[in-house]
Amino acid sequence: MNKDRLHFLCSVLAVGILAGAQQANAALPEAAAALYHQAEGGKFHAEAAKLAPEIAPTSDGKSFVVIWRAQPNPTRWIVSLPGTHGFATDDLAIWHPGLNGRDVGLVSLQWWLGHGDAYYTPEEIHREITAVLERVQAKPGMVMLHGFSRGSANSYAVAALDAGRGSHYFALLVASSGGVATDYPPTRALLRGDYGPRPLAGTRWITAAGARDSHPDRDGIPGMRRTAAWLKEQGATVVAAIEDPAEGHGALQRNPRNLRQVLDLFCDAKS
């Protein structure tokens, strides 16, 4: 193939990717479209756009969700909550290498609203997650919830909502580099019984941390060991604790072996 033809084909591909992203963006309400435009500046947005995900607005029109399927009709789904000031589109690009070829779909919620400390509450996260899982026809007990960093810190309350008064979608929950804080308002609500009595009882968890995390007592190995002990006090089961001596914050996805361990536990489990 000569250089001119190769350049032409690459240009057509780039235009197609951009047009797809613009079409998705155009279908969003004003606030969600502005947030999606902000996400286009994310570090991994170009890689995510190549995967041609579905970009759908949240029910309140303030944000969006990213929906991607590794195959047309996946049996299992992963719901992922990015970390502080994270973008759901970047989240897809980070997850994709581990998901490709598996019987799974990914839903990543843009729960940061694009400025300061404006985030969806756990109740709002649960509302949006439930709506999209109903839309993709996910079955209860066939979904894994993953939270990274701040997403992990909120995942405990989200899990409690699903188990306590929700649809019991989550078969497995992954707390990645984000320990529980009992003085954090969402956790206080959980402990107060707002989501039902002992709502985490019977839930199944994986904790993940790196030895080189800059906040070891909160998000590193000591912090996640403390979190695992707290989960057990709530009646939960910790099925695995991933502790990576060579990695820091985000050790779960920085090391493909760690991610493969989680996906094998989820995808190979008997339904």
C-alpha cells in the first residue's frame, strides 16, 4: 500500500471516530454535552473513542454514562466508578485491555460533574446505575461493581443501597485503592441504618492496594486491610485481597495480572 493511500485511509478512520463522538455528544442534553466535551480532554479519550462506545445521558440530564460491550449480548456486566476528577471515557480505555474477548459489558458512570467537589451522591449513583442496568437488561447477581479511589470510598454506600433496598444486582464488589472512612457522610448513613439493617451482610468483596500508595493508611495496603476487617464486621465476605508490593495508587489496573485475577473470579463464577 503506498503512502498516499495509507494517509487517506487513516484520515477517513479519524474522521469516522470524530464524527461518532460528535454524534454521541450532540444527542446529550446541554449540561451533559458540556461535561462530555470536558471529558474529550481526558488523557485516554482518543483510545476510548476508537472503541465506539454508547454515550447515554443520565436521567437528570446532568451527566452521561459510557456503555461498551465486549460482545453483542454479554451475560455479565461491570459497573465502574472512576476516582477523583476522573472521566468515564478514560475509565473505558483503562478497562478495555482486560475485557476484550470476555463475555462482559462495561458501564462507567460520569459521577464527577466536572467542577470542584461536585459529585453524585451514592443515592444518585445508585439511581443512575439501576436505570442503565435495567436498560441493558442485566440480571441480578450478574454484575460487578468496581470503585477506584474516591469511587471506592463511595462504593460501600452504593453496595448497601443495592443490597438493602435495591435489585441485588451485585454479585461481587471491588474496592480499589480507596479505604472506608467511618466519618465520611455516605458511610455514616450506612452505619445509621439508612439503607436497612446491616445491608452489607452477605455481600462479597475484593480489596486491592499497592505498597507504594502515597496514602498508605487510607488507600494503601494498611488502609485496605483495615477496610477488609471493617467489611467482615458488617457481615461481608472478602474473597480476595490483592496486595501489590511493586505498585502504588491504582495497583489493580496498573498490573495486568491483578486485573486478570479479579476478572477471572467474576467471569468464571457460577451464575
